[in-house]
Amino acid sequence: MILNERETEEGLLVSVCDPDVMGETFEDGPVSLTVEEGFYGGDSVSEEEVVDSLARCSVANIVGEDSVDVAIEHGFVDEANVLDVDGTRHAQLLWL
């Protein structure tokens, strides 16, 4: 998985994606999702590193089968809230 962390005024923003979706655009009606290097690009990391990052973040964007599965498996995302956009999975996480 590819992980990117940025500190913002609102807290830690995390982007996680599967390597095979990097650079791809997914469209489903009015919904369009582009997995841009500038936003999602980062380091290839282990599942444990993704879990640690999601535990510390304020906001996360997660794209791809494996990445979303990790977020679900570790209780960060409810599967009922996961979007399917043109054959790929997308989830957002916001801690209030």
C-alpha cells in the first residue's frame, strides 16, 4: 500500500491507496475519482504502518481493495459506508 501523511491546521491528513490504482481515474455517473500522485503518492508501507497512520489521523482518504479492506478489518471504516466507484473501493474517514 502507498501511504502519504500531511500535517494540516485541522490535524493529520492521510491518503492510502493500492499501488495498482495510482494514476487511474474511476467514474460512475456524476462521481469521478482520480488517484493522483500529488495527493496519494508516498511511501510503500506495511499493513501495520497503515493501521498506525489511520489511528493517528484526523482525516483519511482510502482507495483500492486492499487498502479499504485494512481500514474495515481494523475498525476504522464501516463496510456499509464504502463506495464502489467504477470497480474500485473508496472510503473516507473523519474523526470528530
